[in-house]
Amino acid sequence: MSYTPKSKLASTRQDHRIKTSVATELPRTAEDVEVPELLAEVPRISAPARHGCEAYLDECQRLDVVPVSYFVKHLNESVVSFKHRLLADNGTVALARLLEVNNVITELDLSDNWIGDVGARALADALQLNQMLAKVDLSHNRLGLEGGRAMAEFIETNEHVQELALAANYLDDRVAPHFARALAVPSKRPVLQRLDLSSNSFGEKGGIFLGQALALNHELTELDLSRNSIRMKGAVAIMRGLRDNQHLVKVSLSHNGFDADSGKILAEVIESNTCLQELDLSHNRLNDEAARAFAKSISSVSSRTQSSRLRVINLSDNLISIEAVAGIRDALRENTSIESVILHNTANNVAQSLPREKMEELHRRIAEEPRIMYESGVAASRNL
């Protein structure tokens, strides 16, 4: 199965057919109707969207794909959600023809549609031509290496999409260099603000590439790399990238393998980064050493001329003892800018050998600081 780029499509449109996709083999529903029936809908569509409808129906006929009436009936709307419909590659290629000429839709959700590399390439080409789409969600598909590369190439030249979600798409270290290049190369018109790469398979090597790119990126304000396998040198590279980046405002790195080595750089991030406001490092392997470095940094940044803008940090479900949590509580007395430090289920992951009286005293001290959200299975203290 292959996709013919638009530049080559004209000469092969009559004799080139893509193998029938999974979507065309499904039982037909009330929304899947014959082309003649859908043609009756065309006159009711506004002029700006009509051309895209005709292109879509023509492409469906060429590919022997059953048209989806939902697209035709919603072409006049700026927000279109078409998730969980099993479009597969052929259905996506047909939809891409619509998007090439549509100038109405600004937000498009195609999550969970079994879109593979062929569909991804068609969408990437369509997104280059479409000047209206600002938000695109392709999460929970099957882009893989080639599809991921197509999306990375689109990001590199993107001039209009502000939010792009690629979560859970079987992206791994092989495609990381392509995303790194896309994020590191300055855009002609920096517009991509939010990028979701969560729930993929980026590991140590991928983290190294992405970390180096973050240090050079002047575009993103929000990045989600949660639920990957970034660890060791990759985790260190990501933290160094955050340290040097001065544009990211919100970052999620939860459910990875950030440990003591990468945690030590957390202090440098807080002391050097003057833009980051929200950081999620929950469900990692940060220990007391990282917690002490964090405590030291937040107690000292207030006296600096260019102080940190960090407002919320989530360190839940790490290997942080109750003594280290109490140390963070003491450090917060010197810091008035941080609004919330979330530390749920940290002491539960560390063997506690303190006397009961000492434990109760530490819990009381922690409870006195309303900005600490702390819940432990042992003598729980919760501040919400």
C-alpha cells in the first residue's frame, strides 16, 4: 500500500489505486451512504466548503472507499471531531484531499482511527496546503517510523498549526532525530505552541536527541513527553534542555525514568529557567538527593534578580522520604512564588525507620504548609 504525493497524483490518478483498507471492509452504518445520496447534500454546503466536498467524493470513488456522510454534513463547522471511527489509511487519504482545499475547519480530531504511515503522509501533505487548521489531534493511531517522519517534516515547515497531538503512535528512538531536527530548526513563522508526544516509546537515545533540540527551540510553550521510557543520559539531556530553554511554560515528564543524576539538574532548571511555570515529574525515580537540590534551589531563587517563575511542580510517586519532604516544606518559607508542590505517595516508596513520634512530628510540620499537597499511606496528612 502506498500513497502518491499530490505532485505526482495528476498523471496517475486514473490507473493508480491503493489496496482497499480495513475501513472499507467494515459493515456499513447509517452514516456510510452512496455517493449519489451525498451529492444531494452538496448544494446545501456553503461555497467555501463545497470544493472540498467534491474533492473528497471524487477521491473516495477513485479509491473505492465508502464515503462518510459525517464529513459532508459538518464541512461548514470550524470544529470537527471524528475519533474512534477506524478510518484506516484509505479513508484518511480521501479525507486528506478534502483538507487540501477546505478553508473552514480550524480544529480536527482524528484520534483512534488506525491511521498508518500512508495516511500520515497524505495528512502531512494536506496540512502543508491547508492554511486554516490550528489544532490537530492524531493521538492513538499507528503512525510508526514513516508516519512519524512525515509529521516531523511537516513540523519543520509548519506555518499555521498551533497544537499537534501525536500521543500513542508507536514513535520510538528511530524517529527521534527527525523530531529533534524539526524542533531545533528555527521556523519562518514560529506558531507551534503545544506538542503532545506522550505514551510513545522514546528511550535513552530519543531523550538525548530531544533534549538537545529543546535547548534550541524558541517556539513551544507546552510539551508532553509523559509515559515514555526516557532515562539515564536521555533524562539528563532533557533536563539540560529545559535548563537552557527560555520559552516552555508547561512540561510533563511523568512516568519515565528520571533518577538521581537527572534530578540533580532540577536545581539548575529552577535557577536558570525564567519561563517554566508548571513541571510534572511524578512517577519517576527521583530520590532524596534530587529533593534536597530542589529545596536548596527554591530557597535561593527569590533573592536573584531573574527569579524562577515556577508555580506548580509535581513530584508524586518518587523515592523521596518524609524527611526530604519536610526539607522542601522548610525551603518554601523562603519562596513566595511557588503555589503548589505535589508530593503524594512519596514516603510510601521509601523504607522508613524513624520512630513513630518523629514521623508524627514531620507530618505535623508538613501539614502546616498549605502549598504542599502530601498524602501518604502512613499517618496521612492531606492539604487540598
